[in-house]
Amino acid sequence: TIGGAVISKAGTMTGGVTQEDKRSAGRFADKELEELRARKDELEDTRSKLDPINSNKIEELHNNLGNLRSKDKFAKLNLDHSKKQLKEKSTLLSALEKQLRESNAKKSEVDNEIEHIQEEVKKAIDVVKAAEDEHLGP
């Protein structure tokens, strides 16, 4: 049938797999397994022939890579922390600059007031001198 079922001469139906199919499947699996084992043996033989210095270099490079990844992660965390601090400091700086502008404006007002008072004091001193000269004069 189209669905893979096999109808034998005796009229029985199977699910599409016969005994011969099972034996063939086993043979192919065994053959593939043997090929994989042979490939594994070849690779192990190649690995054993590699220069041990190269193996040490590879291990050293793996360690260096791990160290660099750790440093990269730390640097990224440090960068994020620094960005947050910069944002906080920028906000604080803006607030302080505003406070400085307000303080300078108040200082200017106070300076004008002091100047006005000094002028009044000078006038008062002049009035007192004139009175002293008039009453205590020669």
C-alpha cells in the first residue's frame, strides 16, 4: 500500500517491515558502527602522535581565553558601574551649578545692599563732621 503496509500472499498485513528488512537494518547499523569505531581509532592515533608541546600550547591558549573572557566580563561590569556613577555625578553637578547661579545672584544683591549702606554711612559721617565743625570749630 501507499502507507507502507505489506500484504503477503496469504492475505496477512504487516506494518511495512519484514524479517528480511530487520536483518538488513541490523547489518547496516553494524557496518556504520564499525566505521565509526575505525574513525575513532584513527582520531585517537592522530591525537597521540601530536607534539605534546602543541597540546600544552593549546591548553595554555584555552586558559588565556578563559582569563580574557573573565577580564572582559569584569571590564563590562566596571564600565556599567562607571556609567552609573557618571550619570549621578552629572546630575549632582547640574544641581550644584544651579545652586551656584542662585548664590551668585543673592551675592550680587547683598553686594549692592552693602554698597548702598556704605554710601549712607559715608553721608552720615559727613553730616557728623559738618556738625562737629559747626559746633566745635574755631
